[in-house]
Amino acid sequence: MNQIIGNRLSGEGNRTFRAFDPQKQQWLPLEFKEATPGEIDDAVKLAAQAFTVYKKVPAQQRAAFLEAIATGITALGDELITTASAESGLPLARLQGERDRTTGQLRLFATMISEGSWVNARIDKATPDVRQMQIPLGVTGIFGASNFPLAFSVAGGDTAAALAAGCTVVFKAHPAHPHTSYLVANVIRTAANDTGMPEGVFSLLHGAAIDTGQQLAVHPQLSAIAFTGSFRGGKALYDTATRRAVPIPVYAEMGSVNPVFFLPRALKEKGETLAAQFLQSLTMGVGQFCTNPGVFITPAEEGPFLNTLQKGIAAMPTGCMLTPGILEAYNSGINSLRQAGARLLGAASATAHQASPALLQVNATQVLDNPSLCHEVFGPSSLHISTSSKEELFRLADALEGQLTATIHGTEEDLREYAELVNILREKAGRIVINGFPTGVAVNHAMVHGGPWPATTPAAGTSVGSAAIYRFCRPVCYQDFPAYLLPPELQDENPLGIWRLLNGNFSKT
Amino acid sequence: MNQIIGNRLSGEGNRTFRAFDPQKQQWLPLEFKEATPGEIDDAVKLAAQAFTVYKKVPAQQRAAFLEAIATGITALGDELITTASAESGLPLARLQGERDRTTGQLRLFATMISEGSWVNARIDKATPDVRQMQIPLGVTGIFGASNFPLAFSVAGGDTAAALAAGCTVVFKAHPAHPHTSYLVANVIRTAANDTGMPEGVFSLLHGAAIDTGQQLAVHPQLSAIAFTGSFRGGKALYDTATRRAVPIPVYAEMGSVNPVFFLPRALKEKGETLAAQFLQSLTMGVGQFCTNPGVFITPAEEGPFLNTLQKGIAAMPTGCMLTPGILEAYNSGINSLRQAGARLLGAASATAHQASPALLQVNATQVLDNPSLCHEVFGPSSLHISTSSKEELFRLADALEGQLTATIHGTEEDLREYAELVNILREKAGRIVINGFPTGVAVNHAMVHGGPWPATTPAAGTSVGSAAIYRFCRPVCYQDFPAYLLPPELQDENPLGIWRLLNGNFSKT
């Protein structure tokens, strides 16, 4: 199986790889060719050509393209789900849900660009007359994540946002699910043809080694990068992109430990329930969510909470991780924590080739002395941090690195007493959850899936929700343009009927 | 004269410098101490402390602070204007206008944050309930520009935007106008005290060498940098900031040659008028605007336009530049262009210590072979690029680097025939001007003063106009927050009466 460059299948290279079925513990039969430097160049050049056409395609037609992708994905039926399951070890039901999320995201962006107000049109009628709107950046290089083979992969949120904005996409498939990637990319190719989009609006490249992505990242015709994955991978792309002759933005979502704070009265009132819910959140999807609660913090008196957790964790099922490499990293992450002084609170009993959910424990002093204890261990483990006073709890919160999410469980009295905690966490995370759990990221207009470094770079973006589109845009200002040269979004008559900031006031006229 | 760190004057260092009066060609008497590493650290730490308070100050009070700064600047009266003139060589009338622009900017932000809709509140009432708004980034390091000692300096657009957003500011004064900087910083200090702002919301640091700025840029408690100045200076800050352990955004406005395209019919119909207007724009402020037209392009048949320019340039007055170093760089920039094959079309006669406006000429082939011909020469010179065909003109436009502005002069027939030029330039510039000149940047809601690299980094920001505030913000999402913990912007009752995206629809309820 080969790259999809526009409408062309291309397999020029010699380096091949196969995916691994982690459930069956066997290599899958299909062989994939890694993209060559020439193929990467071809894909970006074709995307750059396509951009000159695609950026002018009216929003209604771009929306139809997104809708056609959604329809095509659904039409793949069981083949997509079973393929993704074989390549990821994820259960069928979970993947069916993820498919619906993926098509839902595409339709959210389709609806939004059809309506049109998202371009943030601003018009100041004066001398000179100036009019601003968001325009697409150009060719985007998007990197698929392993843990959501549909929703954060080929036709996932980044691709949907970039295509909605008017950018063209060169997609670097994650090597753990190349066949799934191929199936979805082929849907996008067909949808592009069926809705009259220019060839090259989307291309798919395979690569098992880091150099495919690096070669893509340095291409002079690339305008932006989106990535979801490890800190190491994201940081490498960030370093490459910021050192180019012409630097480009990198929107990397690099992970997070998503601290959960349990406050005293909540623990007292419903410690056992919270423990059960926490274990549920921790082990959901074998802990392979970006928003998995990898750290939790309690005050001095925990009540029955910790005992319930300890009993509960021993009874949790082991689970199949996405790849053998991820399982290995999980186990070695736990070992590193123990070597660094964390105590094993409890773990599910071991099963071959499966991840055992585990709880570890340190106290706040240990973390304040050694912040690397709070580095992410991807998988179903969580580190308990005990604190001895409210002041220490605040100091610990203040010492945390940037996070995608931060969560507080508390009664009203708790929350009023610990109001400062909300203030501290607002500086640390992109999303703050009260009396809930961080796993589960709603796809809507208000969601933020991003946060201060090292959660993402830059913190001003979100990779989930409709605001994700702004990562692929910049504003342009038209000064003293005659009516016939203005885009419809900025014409006096407001032919699209969109909301605009007209002389400083929101208006639909 | 010393640093202003919060309410404290501090002069710990031994390194001193003085400003130079470029009109009188003499050093000014006041001696300024460069900030020491300890003073830089003090200022940022105090700003970080102040941020914990300032970020909670209601918008109405932040607005009162901005208003008080504006009032204070006006109250400085002639002292400010004469001081700025002595330190910059800029005429009094120009500085009076710049002062009004500066106070106008402060008031624009004050009005905007008083109204409140700028926070882009987004509310999705569902399960979970998620609510998003923009929050301030933290401590910002802002670098003053030499060419606008008021409007892009201590209380200029960057400071106004950052303070409006809720960020605290450590300001690195430009060494060419330290006394002007001191006067304005003192106004901000007084305004902060008068309106009850926390000490350290603003501090002023002096430094004549590059290391002051570099030490500021690496401070771990700094959250963002804004800079207006040379490509070299901005690039150095960008490199420093992106290589920190925790990278921070740099909003650097690094200059531009602001190409002006003259199309055939416009040249034929009013070539002489355009020539006169062009010379006006070129020499305004001795060519020391970021938006100065440093390059202009004509089609094969120029008519009387070039002859008029040639005659006109010889008659233009010479002018006093901001500093001897800038004058030297201007003269050496012209020499470099000539050595690289540019022909001198004409120049004003030389005057000692003054810049002579000059026109140089190359053809498109020379530029396509050697793009560095289009690097900025800061001052009143412009490079004429002759093209031999429409295709060559498009090719040339396509080869341009990123720009703050791009301008087209054409009749309706020209503009329809050259519609592709608008398309090309949209990818090159933050602002496109039709039948005008790029100098003169309106301060309003729709302005974009930014553009693709190397004009600015990143291209998604603007340093002029109300949208400049978003550079100093990031979104945060509140999930399932009880009413008593929500900020007013996100409460159900909408107590501030702001525009919000409520379940996907703009609404004031």
C-alpha cells in the first residue's frame, strides 16, 4: 500500500513497514511503503497548487466537501471499524463512538463555515475604509495520533479545521494504523473529486520513522503544522519549525497529567463514590486519553477514599494498549516513578501483553523537590500526591507545569474555602473541571483542548471544538477596496448575512 | 536617571549611556543607568506578583487606569514633546500628532474593555456545561521602537493592549529616547497608584546594549514578548524565546518594504499626480515608518511617471534621522544596493548629518535572481523594479517575502485585468491598499499591522488596532462550574450585557 498524492497512488520507496495487532499479538499482513523525500515534495507542491484554487472555493462548497467526507466515512461501515480495531486494539464499540465523533466534528465545521460568521469580519467605514477578515494560512502538515485512530487522525479535528479554514492538507499517517489511515484518506480523495475540489487538496503520506515528518516540516511551501502525540515528538517538530529560514506555527498537543484535586468535605461526604468514578476515568480506554488523570491530590485527611481506591485498583481489568512500544513505555514509566521514590499503592494483577492499572504515591515535598515526578506516564496509572496543609496544596498547584485540564472535587463550602485554587489552576490549564472528570472532551464551540506549555504550543489554540479553526488562519485587512474586489464577507450589503463588527458594534446588517 | 521598578527608582548598575540630539548633533546631558540582571529580575518578579492581583481587577477599573495614563500623558504638555523631539529629531507637530494617537489608542482599549464583548465568551449549555473566554497570559516584556517614541513606545499600542488584556508589563525602553521613556513611565506609575493598581503592574528598564533585552527574554516568569524594530533584533528575541525551557510567544514587528504596484492605465491617466503622492509617502517622517514604500513596481510602459519621480526626488528636502546609527545604516544600505547592481535613479542633494531621499532601480530579473535586493533599507529610499510583462509582474509579486502592506494603484479596468495580483498579494501581506499609500496606519477595529514572516512573527497578530489585545490572551474553558465561581462574563444572567456565542448563536442575553 502506498501514499495517496492527490489522485495518484505512489510507492517509490524501498522502506516498508506493517502494523501490529496488539490483541492478537501478530503482525498484520499489509505492507506499507514509507514516503520518500520525492513523494513528500510532490505532495506539498501539489497541495500548494491546490491551495491557489481551494482558498477561493466558496464556503458552501467547502462545507459540502466536509459533509461528503463524513458521509463517506460512515459508508465504510464495518470495514473501517474492524480495521481500526485490528490496528489499535481498541474495542469495536469504542471505535463506533469515535467514528460518530469524527463525522460529527466534520459536520460541526461544515455548519459553521456555511453560516460564515466565524471569519470575524470587522469593518471600519472611515477614511481610509478598512475591512478585516480571517484567511487561510496555506498548506498544513498534519500528524495523526495513535490513540484516536479516527477522531485525531486522517479526517480528525485538525484536518476538519484546516480544510474548513480553506487550507490544504498533507497528512502524515501514524504508523500504528496505516490501513485505517488509507481507508479514510481514500474517502477524502473521493469526496474531493465528487465535490469538485482541486486535486491535492488532501494527500496522505506514510512513514514509520521520524524523518518522514521532519522532511515534511522543513518543506518551504508548508505554512503550518498540527500534531497530537508525545512531548518528544511535538518538541522535535516545534524545534524544527521555529528554526526554519521562514518559521511556521506548530500546534502541538503534547500531553498532560491532568491533575485532579479532591477537597476535604467532598472526600468526607462521598469518598467512596469519588474513588469508583476516579478509577472509571483512569482506566477508560486503558488510560490512553490525552486527558487521563495521571496525578491526583488530596488534603491531609483522605477518609475512606484511598482505601477504596486501593481495593478498587486491584480489581480493575488489565487492558490492551495501542502498540507494544506504548505498553513498554507505560511499564518503564511506572518503574521510573518507583525508582524516583514513588510507592506503589496498588495495581491490577498482571496479564501478558496487557497494561495493569496502577496507583502510585508520593508526598508534596517529593514533588516540589523533583517536579519530574509529574511527567506524563501514558496509560492507566495515576500518581497520588498527599499534602499536609492547604498552603502546601496551593504551593503544589502553583508548581505544576502547564496542563490540558485541571479538576477540582469539592462541596460548595470546599470550593469557597479553596477559591484560590481555581485562580492558580486557571494559570495552569486550558480547561478547569468542577466535580467531574477530565476524560471526555465535548466537541462544541466553547471547548478548549489546549493549555500552557508543555500541554500544547502555543497555549492560545485549541485542537478540539469549533475555535480550532483559528489555528489555521490569519487576519488580512483590505484598505479602500472597490466593492467589486471585496470578498462577500466584507461587502457593504453583507450578502452572506453574517455577524460583523461594524464600526465597533456587532451587527448583521 | 534610573529604572522605575514598581514605585521604586533603582540605579544599581555602573553602565551608563546618554541620548543624542540628532538635530543639534550633540549628546544630551542626562545620564541613564542600564538595568542590571538583578534589577531585571526584580522588575519581572514584582510584575508576576502584581499579575496575581491585576488579573482580577474588574475591566472598568483597568479602563480607568488606561484613561488615567492618557490624561497624564496629555498633562505632561510641552515637556514631553520637546524632550521627545530632542531625543528623536522628530518635529514638534509630528510628535503632537503622535501623542494624540497614543492617548487615542489607550482610550480605544479602555472603551473596548469597558464594553467587554472582546473576551469572546462562548457558552455551550449541555452535559457537560462548558464556557470559554479569553484570559491574560501573564507578565509581558515589551520593547520600545525608536521611530515612534510615543505611539510604539512606553505607553504605545503594545503596552495599551497588554494592560487592557490584564497582563502586567516590564518595558525595555529604547536607548534613543530614555528621557521620553522615563517621563511616560512615570505617568503610568502615577496612574497606577491613583487608580489603585498593584505596584509592579508596570516597570521601566533602561538598556543600551542587547543583553538587557536578552536577560529579560529568558526570565522564567515572563509569559510573552512584544517588539517593534529591526529584523535582526526581532529575530534574536524570537530565537531566544523559542529556545527557552518553556518557550513563550514573541510578537515581533520586524519591518517590511511595503511594495507598491502601479498598473498601466493608472500610470497613463495620472502618472504625474501619483509620482508626487508617492514621493510624499516615501519621504514622510524621513521615511522612518514601518510602512514606508521601500519598493515600487511598474509595468513595461511607465509614461511620464518615472521622469516626474526623477525630477521630484532631486528637489526633496533632506531630513534628520532618529540616530546617527540609523543614518549610517541608511547610507550603507543604499551603497549595498548599488554594489548589488541597482542604478541610482536620482537623489536629493546631500546635507551633512541628514538623509537624502533616493530612488534606485533594478529590473525584475535582477530581483528574481537576488531576492536580497528587496531587503529593507530603513529610510527615505525606494527601489524601482521594472517588469517587462504582466506575467513577470505576477512572478515578481509571487517571489516577494512577507510584508506588512502591499499596495496597488490601478483604474477599474487595471484592477479587473490584474485581479490575480490581489490574490497573490493577499498571501504576502497583512494589509492590502488600493489606490492609496501604505504610510498612515489607522487605529481602529479592522486594522491589521502585521503580516507573514519576516514582517512579523507570528502572522496571526496585529500590533495596531483593537485586535492587538488577542496577542496577550489565551482561551480558558470552565466546565460544570457552579454560578458562584464563574466570572461575570460567563454567568447565566450575563450581568455585563456582552455579546456571547450562546450554544453557537451570537446573543446579548
